[in-house]
Amino acid sequence: SLPKQVKIVEVGPRDGLQNEKENVPAEIKIELVNRLTSAGFQNIEAAAFVSPKWVPQMATSADVMAAITRKPGVIYSALTPNMVGFEAALAARADEVVIFGSASEAFSQKNINCSIAESIARFEGVAKAAKEQGIRLRGSISCAFGCPYQGDVPLDAVADVVGRMRDLGCDEIDIADTIGVATPRKTQAVMERAIGEFRVDGLSGHFHDTYGQALANIYASLELGIAIYHSSVSGLGGCPYAKGATGNVATEDVLYMMQGLGIDTGIDLDIVVDAGQFISQFLNRKGASRAGNAIAAK
Ligand code: HMG
Ligand code: MG
């Protein structure tokens, strides 16, 4: 049987917006996060303390974190690739820091400019500091299902990085399909290996929808008992280091599916649809959520 409840982590303000060419002002990001907070998410990825030379769109992260209206109990997460990022996240009162590695050597180099082994060594300091400060620690594993640079990613490589993230003390570990290439059986093969290394209730599925497979892959993961999923309002996004990859699976689509399956998320779909309309209008484009567009057209 499928989980009765799932946690949806809204990653639109970070993963969704990081790849936008046009600068999105902090006020817009703040308004977006506030709307998402009022929709009922327990966890919103709101910031990335990364090099502004590498990802200029995230340069306003401190301003965003300072001005959002925080709801008690909601976790506002920030990406932190190293101690510089961690110190900034700490100052910004992030509730959770995210160390982000990769199951693909090639992608690790392109994305964070170091090997997988070097990244784990860097993360040790961040993990230790997070524990000392009592901040939640999440580990994100890119290219767990395929890599834009090296193609196939062995299951053993995924299992290995999951084990390393576990040993660093991660509270939660994301298995990410950065370029959206997975299909349901492949998803289950990867997730089964992840479950072999980490508690199933701490694993999350982070699916991009490049090939239109994300909802099917979420369903396949639900069948294995995975109960945390990442999604992006209006299907915003893409990764600057994964050319051609589209956004995360759209939150509205995921919520619509969960409602139909009778799975509780605690999130108000109509407020998410409005938030999706808000950001799509700002970006001057039609939203990428099928459910969102259908509901908005009613
Ligand atoms: P580097 O150039 O190797 O780092 O970058 P460095 O330590 O040599 O530092 C170089 C310069 O960057 C220095 O400044 C540092 O101070 C500065 P300079 O002296 O030249 O003026 N610097 C920083 N500035 C701000 N914040 C920091 C920071 N660290 C160093 N934290 C680094 C290494 C990791 C920093 C760089 O490669 C980087 O920022 N990469 C960006 C990676 C990124 O944000 N990717 C997108 C997010 S990951 C993703 O989307 C995947 C995910 O969604 C899951 C999935 O779908 O797969 C999570
Ligand atoms: Mg992503």
C-alpha cells in the first residue's frame, strides 16, 4: 500500500528560479515564498549560498531569507556547498542546510568544481558545523539516474554516495534525477539501492520532468514507501550545469495526483495555483503545470 501522508518540499524559489536568465528581484522571491508558506508547505527551499559568479540569480539569497514571513514549524532550507556557504546560511537563519553532491564524477566537476571524494571532504566541515548549531542537514545527490556528461551512472555509485551522506549525519537524503531521464522501473532500481543504505522515511525523490516521466517516477517511488518529494511551483526550473534539462516536476501536478490517490499533503492546491500564476506572470510566460493551468482556467 502507498504512504498515507507525504511531505512535499517546495523547491521553486531555489531550484526553480536559479536558472532564470533575467534577474528576479528579491521582492518577487519574497512574495513567492510567502505565498508558498501560506499554502501550507512544511519545507520550502528558499536560498542557495553559492558563488554569485557561478549562479548569479541566487545572489539575493540573504535578502530573501531576511525578509520572508516565517511560519513557526516551517523549514526554510538553503544550499551550502562549503563553509563559506554555511556561514552565510547560519547568518541568514536557515532551518536546514543542504550539502549537494553527485553520483556522477563528471557532473560533480561541472557543478561544484571538485571530485566526489573532494566534495565529501568539504561537506564534513559543513555537517559538523550544522550539528554543532543544531541545524537540520540534508544531502542531495545529483545525477542518480543519469548524467548529461557521462551518461550512465552505476547503481553502486549511487549507493556509495548515499552511504557517505548517511555517515555525514544527514537527516534527509535526496535522490535526484537532475536531467529527468529516469523511467519507473529504473527509478525503483535506484531507490531500492538507496533504501539499502538509508532509512526509507528519510529518503526523498527529486525528479525533473525533462522527458515527462516525473509523475510516473513519483508513483513508482510511492510503491516503495518513499514519502518525501520535491517539486517546483508552476514547474519552474532547470540546472545551470545540466543543459536542456527542464524544471522540476510541477507542484500543482504532484498535489493533484496525491489528492486523487487520497494521500494527505496538508497543502492547499488552490493557493499553490495562485502562486504559480503570480510567478508565471512575472516571468511573462505560461505556467508549465498542466494541473495548474487547468485549475486556473476554470
Ligand atoms: P570554486 O571556484 O571551486 O571555489 O567554486 P573556491 O573555494 O575556489 O572559491 C572561489 C571564489 O568563490 C572565491 O571568491 C570564494 O570566496 C567564492 P574570490 O576570492 O574569487 O572572489 N566562494 C563563494 N561565494 C559565495 N558563496 C559560497 C562560496 N564559496 C566560494 N558558498 C563552488 C566552488 C561550490 C563555490 C562553486 O562551484 C559554486 O558555487 N557552484 C554553484 C553550484 C550550484 O549552485 N549549482 C546549482 C545547484 S545544484 C542543483 O541544482 C541540483 C539539485 O537541484 C539536485 C538535482 O536536481 O540534481 C540540488
Ligand atoms: Mg534539481
